[in-house]
Amino acid sequence: MPVLRLSFRSLLVGLALSLGLHMGAAAQMPQPPEIAARAYLLLDVTTGQVLASKDPDAPVEPASLTKLMTAYLVFDALRAGKISLTQTFGVSERAWKMPGSRMFIDPKMQVPVEDLIKGMIVQSGNDATVALAEGVAGSVERFVELMNQQAKALGMKATGYRNPEGLTEAGHTTTARDLATLATRLMNDFPQYVGYYAIQRYRYPGTPATNDTNRNLLLFRDPTVDGLKTGHTSAAGYCLVATARRPVPGLGDGPAGQRRLLSVMLGASSENARAAETQKLLNWGYTAFDTVRLLAANQPAAQPRVWKGKADTAKLGRAEGVVVSVPAGEGARLKSEVVRPEPLVAPLQKGQSLGALRVTTAAGQPVVEVPLTVLETVEEAGILGRAWDAIRLWIQ
């Protein structure tokens, strides 16, 4: 597989640069601060890069972080039109008697789905969670089956669910990496519902005025934080999946010009500690790394030769462009190379995965490898064109 070496600036402006532009002091990947937690992971959602982690694949109890998967299935049912936000669900005896955090609903009530979602997310209500599970799937047991099926579909290989709310139960485990996968897919697949996670206070009318404050303390401390979920049991410790979005100069206006980080903090010692350690990790991620756009949307990273096609070359890039996070100050000294199969033979379809853009620091340390796709279809040539190229390929 050939490697086409391209400098960072050549990708941006199409200029040929000498290797001297990449020489200089060797850049070291930033080291994260000391984090007081059993396990953690910091993901740059914008670029898909893991910036730091500790025991990301160690099995842990998820506590109420389980409700992220419950929400995923509820949101999926809403998107499919199986339920609606205004539809009401009854409250079973099982839901009413759930221990732990509660929304304080009872069997006399018919509660709108949207209020149950708020009760599950803001109040971490186990009663609301069970009511949603029963309303979506008919029973808690069937809902748990759906949770495990969805986890498998999302690639959460180390996760097993035994209930929808997160109370301690044998076999109910996950990992920091799987939680990052779930949280990222939740935000990407259901952006219309992510706003529920930023609600600071909620109480269903007619219920006690207690437990109405979101336990994610960062929602009150950092205006860039907009989610996601807390969790706590004696076995799991204090856990928090938090996400923040901050603007990045040069990336553009609006959401496209913002960088989203996701922190998974597991097994902290207290409610305040999980917030403080998460804040520390998020702030480090934003200051220790810069976000750099390597390729604009639909900009070719390479245009290699194509055989037996109506066109002589193929354009390889990404429809959404390529953005990477790099050690602060290293953006202008990156080295990039396109790795692709050889030879390329038509037909090639638009959107077809083909090769990758490998990015390293000036010192050769890996930064990220981004898959590339075919930007424009290359149709197969006629019989004479294919025969001629076959001869040329045989000679080569």
C-alpha cells in the first residue's frame, strides 16, 4: 500500500513545501493532570480522538449512567413515531416502589412522556425510568433485552445491562470507553433531545419540592457545559459523564465553529469531587490541545491515478472535511500522509471508503488516522479503454 506524504500547509493551500518546514524541537504529547477517580476518559467529540484516559476498558458499575442507554431507546422510539412526547404513560406499582432517586410519581397518575424524560434525566428518577421502560417495551424485562441489543449494535463490547435504572445487580457493568461511545452516539443521533440534559431544575406538578435540582454541578459552574448524566451507588462511587462545547477561532461561526469535549469520570469520592475532577480534565483538554482544520468539506487530500476508468484520477477526501486536535502550538508543523491501496481500478463509487489520512507531529508521534472516501464516482471505461489499461498494468 503506497504512502503519499503531504505537508499540512500543502493540504491547505496546495503549495509544495520543503522538509525543512517540519524540522524543529520534538513535540511531546501533553500529559494529563492527576485525576482522582477509579477510571476516566476524555474524548474530543469534534475530531473523534481520545485525548487522555485511565483504565478505559476496566469493568465498572455504571449506576445511573445506565439511564443514557434508557434515554437512547426512548429517543429512538420517539424518532420512529412509536410514542410521542405528549402521550401519557401510567405508573405501575413496580415503578412507584422503586428505591433510590425518585420523581415521586404514583399509580394514580398518567404522566406525559416528556415529563418522564425530564424526571429521568434531571431528577435521575428510577420511578420515571421504569415507567418509560414499561411504556416503550411493555415490560422492564423486554426493555433490558432491547438495551443489550442496542449496546451490541453500537459496538459496546464490554457492556451488559440487567436493569434500566442502574441499581447494583450482578452482571450490570460497562467501561469508560463504552460509555463514551454511547454518549457520543446519543448526541449525534438525537440532537433534538440533547437539550434535556442542560435543564438545571425540574419538578412534576403535584410532587414534593425535593430532589428537583440536577446533580451535575458543572451545569451551575461552567456555562459551556450542557450535559450529560450523573450516577452514584456505593459500589460505583460518584460518576459523571459531562460534555462541553466551546468556540474555536478559525473553525467558523455557529456550531460548526465549536469544539465539543466529552469526559467520562468513574468512581470519584464525592459529588463535589466528580465535578471538580471533570472540570479539571475538560479545562486541560481545551488548553493542552488546539483544533486544526486539515481539509475543508469535499476538499481532496489526494488525486491518485485510476485504471480502467472514464476519469484518469480519483478524488479522495471527506464530505465533512477533516478536523484534528493536536498539541497546543503544533498545528503548523504537522506531517500528513495519505495511505491507500494500489492500483486503483474503476469503478469507484462516491462515498466508498478508500485509504486514510495519517497525521503525525513533526517528531513523528501519531496524532490521528482518518478514513478517506471517494468524493466523486469514477465510472468504468469502455471495453477498449479497459483493455488498454489492462495491458499497461501488466507491463508495470
